[in-house]
Amino acid sequence: MMIIYAVIVLGILIFVHELGHFLVAKAFNVKVEKFSLGFGPKLFGWKYGETEYLISVFPLGGYVKMFGEAGIVEGENSIPADNSYEESEPVEELTEYEKSRSFSHKSPAARIAIVGAGPLFNLLFAWLAFVILFASGVPTVTARIGDVLRDKPAARGGVLKDDIVTAINGKKVSQWDDIATLIARSKGEEIILTVNRSGKSLEFRMKPEPRVSKNLFGEQVSGFAIGISAAGEVVTENYTPLEALVKGTVQTGKVIELTFMSLVKLAQRVLPLDSVGGPIMIVKMAGEQASAGVSSFLAFMALLSVNLGILNLLPVPVLDGGHLFFYVWEIVTRRPVSRKVREFAQQIGIALLMGLMLLAFYNDIVRYFVGQG
């Protein structure tokens, strides 16, 4: 079942990505010859209109093959777009109609729009998934206090276990995350903590103490605390459609920022290389999130979709970002990148991707097999 769930996740996300390329190519009147989920030898396919739709052997990718990809300059080979890895044919002399349907004869701006549409659709899919999640209600930890640490500001002020925080400095609180945010914003200045205790509203004055904790990347960060922890009480928070749009947008932005920061921390070696996961990790996590419920599964898909979109925007040849870099370069210099440069860049890009895939597989094997042995 874990494998089935993983195939569903990857299939949907790859379809969304390639659909972005496909629809924008059609909008620019580019002839799409093939639309494939997966790459390598085809398992089966069908022809509809001018496009052949394929299901291919290897499910860890896909491609849209467009007419006229073979070169920006007629008679010159180039790197195939969209990770198709197919052999390019030299471009023969085209008729005016064929040029109007050719990808390589579109302006650099049009090519940027077509290639950039794949990652953009992944980000839009994540945004839609988050909006749906908030609209349908999300589990939220309430502001009920669990433990009150001795000799800390809250305990000295008179706060007790099971008090429910309702406001900090007059600002209403409904979730535990709100408490942490407002205390952090105090910067150590005195706060007024309002709680509900058995139906009575009480106020306590206290000064948060500095503390050192670790963030998501394991780095030590300075902050402030008053010595309380959540009771772990969870309720479903419901939002209006407008609130869901706002919160879904904010959440998408947070995940995009977190993904970028993760890449930076990997480059800085703050995050160890063994934290990189591959297909086995995706299979395992897909099964776990599916078991946790539809909401968890959808949130996992959204997170993975953001990762897919951002990674494809990296300026690595054979990825969408590499092609975008070439097209931007063409706009700046007013001439396409030479064939030799593109071929050399493609070889480097493939080597980098192969190295990343080997690292991910190695980490997965150590994490899930060697570690359990």
C-alpha cells in the first residue's frame, strides 16, 4: 500500500508539472508531440489529436516533447527540454507554418513562460491544497496550559496548570502557536498574560526570560519564554473561504521559504548530507501520511509539490531552471547559448543529478535497512 500511495503522489505531482508545460505551450501555439508520465521505454500510450500520450517505465519524472526543440538555430542540435533525455534530431528547413508551431522559433520570453510553467503549476497546486486544508478545518493545539515550570516567570506570577491563555498584552489568543509568537515579540519586556480559569478571567504580569533553543535546522537560537508548555489539547479550527485563501497563501509562502532555507543550510553543511532522502523515504512517508488521514496526505502532497517546484527552478542544466538560465542569457546577450556550451552544461547537469540520486538512495538504504539490521 505504501508503494501505491507513493505512485499516486508522484503521479499527480508529475502530471501537474507537465500539464503546466503542456497548457502554456498550447497557449503559445506550440505543437506538443508527446506528453509522458515517467521516462524511458513506454508501457502504453494513445494518440489524441496531434499529441501522443504515454505512460513510461520509470515513474520518477516525465516530459513534454515539443516540435522544434532540437535547436534555437536551424541545423544545430540542442539539449532537449523537460528532462526527456531523448536524442535530438537536426532541425531541417521549416515552412512558415512549421516555424509558427515550433518551440525554438518562439521568443525567449515565450520559451521562459513555457518552461517556467511546470514549477509554477507545482507551486499553485501546493497553494490550492493548503487552501482546501484550511477550508475543511485543520487540527490545532489549543492555548490550554499543561506544565508550569517551577521558579519560572509564569509560576512566580501565579499561573496554574489547565489555565487557558486568552490574551497577551490585550491581543486575543486561540492557538498555542500564537502564545509562542507573542512572547517572542516581547523581546523580554513585561507582558500581561490573560487566562481563563474555571470561567473567571485573570491577569498576570511577568517578564519573559531569555532562553536558548534549537530551530528546525538544529541551530541554536536565542528567544524568550515564561516557563509553560502546551497541554496537547487539539481541536479542529474552521475557517471561512476568505480566511482559508489568506492562510493557504501564507502557509505556501512559509513552505517555499523553508525549502529555500533548507537548500542553503545543506550548502552550508548546517544540515548534514545524510538528511537528504530519496524514493524510499517518499514511499515510507506517503504510507505514514495516508494512514494518518486525508488531511495529512494532502498536506504531504503540498509539501512535496513545493519541493518539486523549487528544485526544478535551480539553475542546473537538464532541469527547468537550467533552461530558464539559458533563455535569460539569450535575452541579455541577444543571441542563444552555443551548442558546445549547452552540451557541456548538460553533461555536468546529468552528473550532478546522478550524484544526488545516488546519495539519496544510499541514505535511504542506510536509514531504512542497514540501520534496522
